[in-house]
Amino acid sequence: MSFYAHHGYYTHERTRGNNYMVDVTVETNIDGAALDDDLHQTINYEIIYRICSDIMEEPCKLIETVAFRIAHEIKKTFPKLKNIVVVLHKIKPELGGPVQSAQIIYKLK
């Protein structure tokens, strides 16, 4: 998922904003949903997108905080999930040289 958001430790980062990529992986039992072809028996990734979008709109100093909030809100919304992994990429952060991205991986079991 791609977002433009205003996260960063420094004020100028939060003022200007930056591009971010968010990858979410969840682990759950899909047997019932797969057998019945029923969205209501599985995890609706549209809801996961909305969770990510809402949290990305709230400026934070650390991308660690953002990843933590996303994972815990997903778990709160879908308590039966076994594992949640959030990978948050800050695209081309200002680090004094060419950098493709900085990322954090947060795993919630």
C-alpha cells in the first residue's frame, strides 16, 4: 500500500511529508472462507487498508510507532489472527546520501 504521510523525527520531515509503503501479512485459518467462497469468514483486506490509511494520517516521530499502531489496531479488529507482520518503508529518506528506503519490520503474535 502506498501513502504520502507526515512522519519523521525532525520537524521539517513532518512538515514536508514523504512517500511510504506499507506491507501487511496476516496469518489465519482460511478453510471455511475458501470452502464456502465467503468473505465474511475471512479477513477483509479492504478493512486492513482502511486501518493503515487512518493510522498513516496521524503524524508520528518514529516509523516504529506507526508500525506498532497498525499491527495492534489490526489485532483489535481481527482478534482471531495468529500472526501479524507490518513492514513500513520510508521511501528515499533524507540521510545525507542516496538511500532507496528505510524500513521497520514489526511482528505481533
